[in-house]
Amino acid sequence: MDLWVGRRGDWQPLGSGLMSELTRAQIRDLMGEVMKAQGKALPGDDSADLREIGFRSLDFSELALRVEDEIGDELNFDAPGLRQIAKVGDVLDFIEQLQSA
């Protein structure tokens, strides 16, 4: 029995060449999708403050789930690391680092 991973009709058998890591641009695109679903726009500037653009902890959770769906693996992170995140670039850096861990 095969395990299938993917999202939105793009399902593939686990181990079938599914991406193991997303690029910064791909993570940013997913972050933009999360924001768009709530009627918000992701600014092009990585130094934008998350509070000012309305990106909350639940949005981060949604982004993490989307990244996990894309890479076919779980992201393992701890809450103290999340407290350091204040800007768009911090989110992108954090998820990039998690993929490499």
C-alpha cells in the first residue's frame, strides 16, 4: 500500500521525487496564500512587521502545515524559537532553517 502526499489534487506517492526542501521564494508564496485567504496581502519587503500586516500565530501554524504538505515531512520546532520572530524575513529564515535541521 502506497502512502500519498501532496496538496490540492497534486497527490504523489511518498518517495516519488516529492520536493524535500522549499526555496525561500516558495515559502514566501505559501505565506502569501495564507494571507490572501484572509483578505490580506503579503508585502514585498521582508522587513515588514508581522503585527502590522496582521500575520498571527494561527497564520504561522497554517503556513507550517502548508510547508509540511509540500515537503512531505514534519517540521520540528520549539516555541521559544518562535518568540524571536517579528518580521516577514524572520518567518522565512526560520522555516528555511527548520527544513535543513
